[in-house]
Amino acid sequence: MLDDFFIRALVAGIGIAFVAGPLGCFVVWRRLSYFGDTLAHSALLGVTIAYSLEFNIAASIFLISSVIALILIQLQKKTNLPSDALLGLLAHSSLAVGLVVIGFLTFIRFDIMGLLFGDILAVSKKDLVTIWVGGSLILLVLKLIWRPLFASTVNYELAQAEGLKPDRAKAVFTILLAAIIAISIKLVGVLLITGMLIIPTAMARNLSDNPQKMVFFSIIGGLLSVLIGLFSSLEFNTPSGPSIITAALILFILSLFKIKQSIKLKN
Amino acid sequence: MSTENNILVRLKDAGIKQNDKWLVKGVSLEINKGKIVTLIGPNGSGKSTTAKIALGIYKEFDGIVEKFTNKIGYVPQKISIDWTLPLRVADFMILTDNLASRDINEALKLTGVDHLIDKSLGNLSGGEFQRVLLARAISRKPDLLVLDEPVQGVDFSGEIALYQLIKKISEKLNCGILLISHDLHTVMSATDHVVCLNGHVCCSGSPIDVAKDKEYKALFGEQASQTLSIYEHKHDHIHPNDGDIKKD
């Protein structure tokens, strides 16, 4: 069954949707969407390093993204530049350096479009193992740090005062973010991973009045986006990443009508 | 009176410096089980900062802070909840601890907001939100309660009721309370020990001692001192001095 590329893509996408939902909620709540983008952009550099050193792609992306996150923290401490400028600096320079390095690696044939926007044909059986094992680990760790992370998202001082160690939770969360980027790059692509994290979550926000519901609906939204996106990618021969994100956008737009309804009900 | 194992938190010569300016300096105080310590002082005198030092919110500070409990309930002075996060009162109550729904309901009932449990936090009024904050802090039955202006925005009759509740909680749970307030009149009636701050400790002691203190009069004016005196007449017993504080 897994010999069919489309089934592989589906299994990969479903795995990613399960992880992207809960992580995406925290990205939205903690206002980290541009931070996620920066990590994702740096992933391209990770891919080139993996190819030139013949190293595991997911592991290499994970390492580079983590390094970029560390550099960001250092720059925030040592410069007077605002965070969004630093994020832009890191995002675009790591993307640029990644593309320049690809230019030098003429002995390897790169599918740049595939790297940037995802490739439905690229998911191997080994990738499925990475996604499902890696994804389960990410969810397990997220469950372990859920309370301190969530409490400090609501109010840092409360969490710190009542003994929850919010700084540690934040650091672990950054690593989880790097990890999901590493496992989802093949299917969704460098430029659109953040969309996978935040668009189903944004849709879920429109439908939820409590955090558990929002996590639940963002997983549902992600699953629907993957299914609709991949089927239309197959049907219309479009790249997989943009197809999934477009499906997510349509779901988001539909969720706006639900808000209108509930406002009417209130009046 | 205070034996070693009754102490919950002890600050020795604690202070914090930001951009070469002392926010607060040389604060020594201790909070014991079942006792209420109140911090008073003008705006910017370092009351909230002192509370945050005691809570361990600052990573770098001067002096020594010894904490003998981890079961703490905190009502911050300012809290802004981001509305990208959908949060009901029920979700907020279990923010830092798993609680049985019976405990949650009981705490909300005590502060008079149990009917709001399914409401979104964003739809509460200032006073309602304050009552929820207090309920959340007491619901985990903490050893130490730190209350930074816990009744701000609460209506007048509610204010008195909440102060009575705070007093009752300290007796019932035998927990120590660090209270910050502007409302001298009400606060003093429930306090065991007062610390008057103005960037440093101006004076401290029992409410009666502090009211007589020259520095206190200079800071709050003659009238504030009289407020306390009036209170003193209403009172039917005398607070003993804790003994570890300098006297006039």
C-alpha cells in the first residue's frame, strides 16, 4: 500500500496535521508566527548541508534551525535592534545563503521548487518513519511541558511565581518548533510550513471558546487541509504545499461565516 | 513568637537595581504561617517589586531570599490576557494546578463569582475579573498568598467583604499573606505587621506602631495617621509587637 506515492503523501500529511495543530496554537498564542517563518527559512540551509555532507536531512534541518534560534536569542541580548528586524535579518539571510550554497553544489541536482513548496513525490518510506516517530515524540514532549508553557503563555509572572519554570518550557518549545519544521519540509516546503502551523489554527480560533477546543479544531482543520490539498494536487498537478495551504485558507474563510452567525445570535 | 518552622519566606537586605537605579533597596521582612504582612507606600515605592523579589520572579537581585514553601498563590497587580487565546474562567482556574471541580467551585463561591464559571475571561468586568483572580489564588490552598492590590476595581461593599475573606482565609488555611494595598483604613484592621516602603523600609511594626511613626506621618500626612488612630479606638484588643523590628 505504501508503495503508492500518493498514499505515502497522505500518511505523511495526516501525521504532520496531528502535530501542527497543537504546536500551531502555541505559535499563534505566543505570537511566534514570524519566528516560525525564520526557522523554516533556515531549513533550506539545513538541506544543503545534508546533501553536501550526505547527512540525514531531517536531523540536519533540526540542527540548523536550533542554531538559528540560539543566534536569535544572542542577538536579542546584544543588539538594540527590535525582534522583528532581527527575525527578518536571519530569515532572509539564511534563505539567501542556502540558495547561494545550492548554486555552488553543481554536482547535485536540486529540485528547488520542491524544496520551497513541497513535493508530493518526494516522500519516501523512511520519511514516513521520521514523521510518525518524530511527530509522536514532539506530541509527547509537548504534553509534558503543556502546563508550564500554557500558564506562562497566559501570564509569565504567575507561572514563575507559582513555581512552574516557564523559561525551561519556552526553550523546549523552541526545539519542538525546529523539530516539526524538520519533519514537514518535504511535503509542505520551506516557504509554507508556517502556513500549515497558523492557518488551521486561525480557523480553529473562530470556532472555539476554550483552549482544548481550539487545539481540537486546528487538528481537524489541518487534516481536512491535507486531504483536500493532496487530492487536488494529484488532480490538477499542482505543488503539494501550496495546494494544502490553499485548502486551509478556504476553510479559514468558511469559519468566518460561523463568527458572523454567532455575533448575530448574541444580538 | 515566630519559630523557625513557621517561616514561609524571609528577605534579608533584599533589593533590585535596574539601569543603575535602585527600584527598592535593603528590604528585610519575614512572612509567617497564619500572619498577614502588609506593604504600604506611595506609587513607585517598590511594593510590587518587593513582592516579586519574594516570589522569585526576578532572576537577579541583591540580598538574600529564603523560601520555605512552593505552594504559592499569587494575585498580580496587573494582568493582561491576550484575546487570541480563548479562555474561560474554568480554564483559568486550573492554570497552574490540577484542581477538583469541587475546590474550584468552592473558591469561586467564596469570592462571589461561581455563576461566572463558564464565561469567557474577556467578557468579565474589572471587579469580576479581580474576584476570579483571588479565587484562583486561594483555590489551590496555598501556604503563602501574595496579593498585590487584590480588590482594585471591586465595589465598596465587596471590598470590605473581600478583606474579611482574606483574613478568614489566613486563619482557615493557616497560610501567610503578603498584602499590598493603598487602602490604609481597611487594610490596617486585618494586618499583623506593616512594612512602610519608600524605595527602602521607612518603618515597620504593628499597625499602631507604624501609625505613630514620624516617617509614616511625613509620607502619608497627619490625616492618615488619624485614620489609623480612629481604627485603633474601634479595636477591642492590642496587637503584640513581633519583636524582631526596631522600636521607637
